[in-house]
Amino acid sequence: MPAEGPSVHVRRARKLLLGGAVGGVVAAILALVGFGLGYGSAGLASAAVAAAMVLFFYGLGQYVMVLFADAGARLLLSVALCSYTTRVLVLGLVLLVYSRHATAFAALVPTVVFLTTVAVVVGWLVAEVWVFARLRIGVYDAEYAAPAGADDAA
């Protein structure tokens, strides 16, 4: 009889995705309000760009983990490392383009971009850790079974 709905691994990965997204969005809203009030429209735009980038990259990375949640441990680790490496490389390319063409992005406030990036990352991670701590993952030891032939030695 086939199992109903997604596996427990997929459900856990989805909870992590949702929890992290909620934490990231809350941090993004706080940054948008704070920097919008403090720096005006330039602060608001800078915070919005940074928050959108972080939410996109973290959301994409966690979504990939949802897609591969039922994979074996080795494949899951490989996917996680490839996903992370790809996201870092793409983000690095975006930052390289920004640094090479900074005059075209004069409306952005670098300090606001940096602080918003850090705030949204921290918001995402804190929420994800909080959700992970409440996932109720069972941990148990199996009953001891003597190796075959152990009774013959006595």
C-alpha cells in the first residue's frame, strides 16, 4: 500500500524552508522600515535589493533540499554542497558586476546593503534553527543482537 503524501523527510525540509522564510521576511521588513526611515528612499531601495537577493538565494537553496530530501546521505550532501557552491558563485558574480559598475547603481547605499544582508541571513538562520530544534526527530538505539556464531564460542 503506497504511503499517503510526502515522506517525513520532505515534510521536515518544507518546515525548515517555511520557518527560515518567515524569519528572513520578518528581518527584511524590519530592515525596510528601519532603513527607509533612516535613509529615505535610497535606504529603502538598498534594503529591498539586499533582502530580495538573500531571500531568493536562501529560498532556492532550501527548496533544492526539499526536492532531494528523500535521497541517500551521500547524494544529499553532494547536492547541498553543489547548491551552496552555485549560489555563492552566482552571488559573487552579482557583486562583481556591482563593484565594476558601481556608478550605475549610485542609488544604492553600500552600508544599508551590507547590514540588510546580514540581518536577513541572521533572521533566516535563527528561525531555521528554532524550527529544527522542534522537528521531533526520533533518536533511538536498536536492540543488541549478538553476531552470528557468538554462542558457539562459549
